[in-house]
Amino acid sequence: VALAQVTSLTMTSDAGDYIGQGQTYNFSPVDGSFTAQVNYQGGVSISFIAPNYTRWWYLDFSAPNSAPLAKGSYLMATRFPFNSGAGLSVSGEGRGCNTLTGNFNVRQIEYVNNTVASFEASFEQHCEGFEPALRGEIKYNASAQLYLTAPTTIKLQTGQTANFTVTATEAQNRRVTLTAPTLPLGATFTDNGNNQGTFRWVPTNVQTGNFIATFAGNNGQGVVAQTSSLLTVVPPPPFNDDISNPGVLPMVPTTASQVVTTASAANDDPYCFGNAQSVWYKFQAPSTMRVELNTFGSNYDTAIGVYTGTQGSLSQVACNGDAGGGYQSRVRFDAVAGTTYYVMVSSQYYPSPEANLVLNVLQAPPAFAFAPVLAPFSTIVSSTGGVTVKGSVRCNAPSIVSLSGSIRQDKNGVPINGYWSAQVPCNGVSEWSAPVLYQTSLYKGRSAALFSGGKATVGLQAWAIDPDSGEYRQAAITSTITLRGK
């Protein structure tokens, strides 16, 4: 019996998935045109384009090492065409992944004269290492007699139960015998006799990592199909994975060290350069004092956020991503005795495959401060009216101070205005000077109006970058100085 050929694209996007934007998609030839071709890795590339490009999607599939694409499951795929193993890419409408992981199952594939005659596959794609996925099915002139469906990826902890159903779809509803050629040690698979089978497994404490379960179906007419599931088993998360059970930082100074590779983000975790792989601590200062927390000594890209309040209603006190010229973090803040501070340490934006945390608590140096000063006397070249404003700036930590200002002098009721600026590397006390720029005009229509010796009013504004937080600090002064000739 000839089976009807189907061409379609269906996709379901999780909330938070960038590519699908959390939406559901269903396209057929009524909605636009489908084209398929053999790509340069020996795989299949399919495009869907609606009239006037109102909708457009591109799908790429390839086998490892540019081998010809064939029926079967392809696990741990990475972004096509930069893949070394299996390659996958689903993009469209102006959105694509920079990096991705995923899996796909080719249910049907036929080539005629190096062209794609028919193709059917299911897929699951994760962008940038995030959990939200884009899942779907692509059919191009497809008429698969038999295919199996099962979860493509499952993540669980040791001691947890993985229990799912494998389903066989047979075009003429024939009975399909289901088997499991490959199972993890201790796993079971039962053919339920109704074109469904049940997989069950409880991984032990020593069974961590990636495991593959392979399932096969046979309709008794010489047609077989196969699919696979990737099971990733991780140790349980750290005890302080959630703010409801924080670790305690008992004193100043102190250091807390732990492996946080299996830590996860909760839905109500706040955002401080992301919140991936977050763990929580709480801290009370023994007295009102300035405190520093840093992750120097950790082996991954960290972020630290400090908060007061309660779970779900937190107020941020401090947040830092990178400090000290590296990928670790540091915050400094004024802690009030008796106040409970919650500390969230996380991976910056993306989870790290190996995360060994070192969290240090110590008394911090005084807060960054700087103070600009205008010298009471500045110089003037009497013959030209050229003025140089002078002063100094004091900083209690290394920084760059930017200064700018104005100078005004009244000459028999006629105002003369000039402007100046300077940039000063500051550590301790640094002297500075800045030439004044101004446009000359005629004084009473006869001579140029120039600055001259005597009193002048100077306004100064200064900005400096706090080396701890990266924030700008600002100061302003106005003073009357004396211009003296040289």
C-alpha cells in the first residue's frame, strides 16, 4: 500500500527559548514553499519560506565526520556547520544560536541522484547551554512506515527514578515488537504489547555521566525502526542550592569552599550577571563594619550578589561580576550589626562544567574616596592673557580622575569666561594643572578682552571611577583664586 507523502514543519518552544520565543508553529505547503538539499557535510538542509518572507526557517542536519546521514538517533549534536560530531541547527526569522546542543532522530531519508527525495526527523535544540528547548518535527515528502518516539534527553540525579514510555507508530496499525538493544546497567525495558514499552531505571551513586538507551521496533514485515535516549545523571545539588537552606558564614575572616557543579537556579533567584549554578550563604556582621566577599581561588567565572529581605522579596545591596582583572568576583559594603545578609554566588550567565567555589569573607578597606582641591594661586602670562589653573587631588585608592571647569573674571563690568579640563592618574596626592581655553573679544571696541592678574572665580567638577564597583564618584567645588603673572 502506497503511503501518502507529507511535507510539514511543527515546532514547540519552551518559555525562555530564544529561537522559538515560547511559541508553537505549524507550517504546511499551504503556508509557503519547502526546499531540501544535500548539504556539504553529506546531511540534509531544509528551508521553509512564506510568501514575501513573512515567515522563514532553516533546518540543518548532519552525521559525525561528514558521513552520509542515515536513519537513526544522533545524540549530543552541536551547531552545524561547526560541528565535529553530529551537526544540528534550527534558525529563522532573524534568530539563531551562537552555540547549541541537541539531538535528532532521522525516521526516513531517501536520496535520488544526490538530491533529497524524502526526509523525516524529530529534533530538540538548546541555545547557549540554556535549559529551555525548541522541539519539533520536519517532514519532506515523508511517508515513514514505522517510527519510534521516546524522550531524547533526560537529566536526573543519582537515586532518582527515570520512568518513560517508548511508542511505536506504524502506518497501517500493525503490531510492533519493541526491544531495547542497549540499556544502562540496572535499567529495564518492558514491551507492553500495545505498541508501547516502558523504560525504568534508578541510577546508583556511582552511575554519573551520560548514558544511552537504544530502542528498536519491528512490524513483522521487514520494516524496523530505532531511536535512542540520552540520560545525563548528576550527583544531587549542594545543600545550599536554594536560599531556603543557606550555608552560614560564621565569622570575619572566614573561607567557605565547595564543589557547586550540580547547583541550579531557582525560579525566584535574583539576577546578578545571571543566576546559573547559584548557591546561597547568610552572614551577620559581629559589629557594624565594612565587609569584603570575594571568590578569588575559584576555578570558574563567578558573580556575587548580596541581599537583605526575605525569599521572593529581596533588596540588592551589592553585585559584581569580574574583579581584580580576572573572572572572579568581589563586593564590598557597609554591614550593619544584627542585619542578616544573603549571599548568592553563581556562574556568570552560563553554567560551568567544573565549578569549585572558594568564597572568602574579610574586613574591607575604607570605601573609595577622592577630594579635588583648587590652588589659591594660578599663573597668567600678562602679554597674552594665557591662564593655567592648578590644583591637586587626593585618592585613597588608585583611580583616574577627570576634571573640568570654568573660570570667570570681570573687567570693569565686562565678563571674560574660559574653560579647562584635565585627566589625572591618582594614588595618594597628585598635582595637576590645566591651560584655559577662551575666545577673545574687543574690550570697549578697542583692545582684546584678556584675563589679567587679580581675582577670578573658578568652578570645578570632578569624576573618578571606584576601583571596587566600577561606578563613578563625583565632586564639585567653586572657589575664588588669584591670577599671578610669571
